[in-house]
Amino acid sequence: MTILFCFAHPDDESFSGAGTAMRCAAAGAKTVLVTATLGERGKRGDPPVCEEADLPAVREHELRNAAAVIGFDELHLLGYRDRELADAPPEAMRRVLVSHLRRLRPAVVVTFDPNGFNAHPDHVAISRFCSEAIAAAADPRWHPDAGAPHQVRRLLWTPPVAPWDAVALDLDLAAQPGADFVIDVSAFRKRRIAALRAHRTQHLSVDRYFFDRPELDRIVDVEIWRQAWGPALATRPSRDVFDGL
């Protein structure tokens, strides 16, 4: 089994996905991360970790450090401009993503929901591009030189409720619509925390949602996913992203 995570920025994978990737890898799956931009228009920290001109290289270094902690088998950087992803040429984006999908042949793909989780335009864009590429990858008429067609069996989206909100509100996730997979990643808590800390330039948002909260352990011990499509689940929430595959 292979699981492919397709996100917009460095740190997206550590906010959501790191624990699931580590759990899948521990079970023998191949894990791959595709990151569309280097987040070069993001924050630099307070006090700044680097000069503005150095931010793209610093964020790439942070991403590679986090990916090494998580243990992704492959990391692919697409090189698009931060906050301009929606303007990426659709044909070029489709081709590169279809090529990855047909080469890797993942059973599961993970990306942002259509609203980008928090309406960030790059998140919305990568969700759209990823979904479109999944459909194209299964159709042999699209990019026949990019490999044999492949049908992804399950697409997962970021959930309607974030783990930090679920913990703060003490929600019963089994009763929450859209909490289709609730993954216990507590065995990987220390590595999840290390991956988050790798994104030093982004410490303001990382601290806000994780390290400034008294329920840190409970927040990092679970990841939640919504099923966009895939085989029907016998129970919701499922505890395994490969359930039924």
C-alpha cells in the first residue's frame, strides 16, 4: 500500500498528516509527500529566524528536516509561488500530478477539503488540482506518455473540525459528521512534536495551535480525516485509512 499526501506549503504535513504517515509506515506502507510551494511569503518568526530573501531556502530546509523526522519515503517539491498557486497552469499541474500518481500508484491520497480547511487560497487550489489529477490519472486519454492509468481507491480530506478544536470543546468525534477516520497516533507523539518544531519560522502559528495549549498531548495524539470518496465504511469513524481496501 502507498499513501500520498498532497499539500500546499511546508508545515502543512506537520499540522495534519505526520501522525498518519508514521502510523502507515509502521504498518509497512510507502509514504510520499508532494508540496506545491516553499511558503516564501509566509512569516519569518518573532524575532525573525532569517532575512526575508532567505525565507524560501530556510523553509525548504525546515520541510526536509520535518520530512526526515516523519520518515516519508519520498518528498517532491513542485516549485510554485506561494499565494499564487491558483494561477498555476492547469495543464502543467495536471501533468506533474498525474505522473506522480501513475508512478506511485497510491491506494490513498490525502489533501485539503475543497474549502482549503481554513479558506487559504493555496489550500483551495491544491485540493482542486489534486482532485482533478486523480480523475485524469484514471483516464488513459490524459497524458498517455505519463504511465499506465491508475485509479486511486480513496481520497481523504482535512476534516470539518480540527483536533485542537475537538479537544478544546471536548467533542465526541464519533458523533461529528465528517470525522470519518479518527486515527490514534499517540505512539508517535514525540516525533510529531519534533516535526512541528522543525518549522522554526512558523513558530507563531505552531505555538498558537499546539504548544501554547495545555492539552498538547491530546491534540497531537489524534488525526481526523473526512472521506471524499472510497469504499463505504462499515463503521464511522474508522480507525485505519486503508480500511476496506
